Amino acid sequence: MTVIRQFMTDITWGDLDFLFIDLPPGTGDEPLSVAQLLPEMDGVVIVTIPSEVSQIVVKKAVTFARKLSLPIIGIVENMSGFVCPKCGTKIDIFRSGGGKKISEQLSVPFIGSIPIDPKVCEDSDKGVPFIIEHPDSSSSKAFKEIVKRIETFLEGRKK
């Protein structure tokens, strides 16, 4: 809690449109600390991978958010398949569709799937925005669609 509080209060963030806080999976101390420090947050995005084990964690995260009355913007499925750059074959390394399945079971919006793309890591390591370097890739298109859905959710809350 002390480190998160320091992060939230000692940094001059300036004028922000959005602040995303990437937390470890689950419902431990970190999400609780953030929820306590930001009681009026606009919402949470729950990220999962398609595996069944990850769906168990998502169920706990959704229950946690609901108990704390945190608006759930939606669920994102990360690592949702890999398309071979040489042959074009799609391989579901961690399965596929788990995020959509759990969102339907829990009545939470599903806001998108992001396929695995090694260039995301490469560009991040170089400090280069992936979606600017590769705007036409399926991963960039997925990121952009998810952002649109988050913006739509937030605009709806302002009305």
C-alpha cells in the first residue's frame, strides 16, 4: 500500500486523459490498494489469456470489482492466437475464446482479443510505439478497437 500510495501521490502526472495501472493477476493487496486510493475511478479492464486457469482468476477479479462497486469496462483476451508470419497459419498456443466465454458467463462486456505478435515486444524494447510502427497489423487493429470500446464506455458514463 505504501509503494502504491507513493506512486499515486508523489509523481506529478500532469494533465492526463487516461491512467492505466497494470496490476498482477488476481485479487490481492495491489488491486485493493488501488481501489482504496482511487475510489472514484472510471472503471477496470480485466485482462486474461484464453486458458481455463486464467478464467478462474477472471471470475475472482469480476467478483472483487463488483463487491467494491467498481465499474467493469470489460474483459480483454491477450495472447489470443499466433499467426505464423511465414505461412499464415493461426496457432492457438494458449487456446482461443476463453475471454469471450467468461465474459458471457459473467455478463461482462467482451471488448477484444489481442493476438500474439513478437513485434510488440521488439518495439517496446526499442521504446517505439508498436501501433505507430505497424498500424496495419492485426494486433494494432485489435488495440485500436479495444481503445474505441473503452472510450465509448467512458463517454457513456459522462452523460
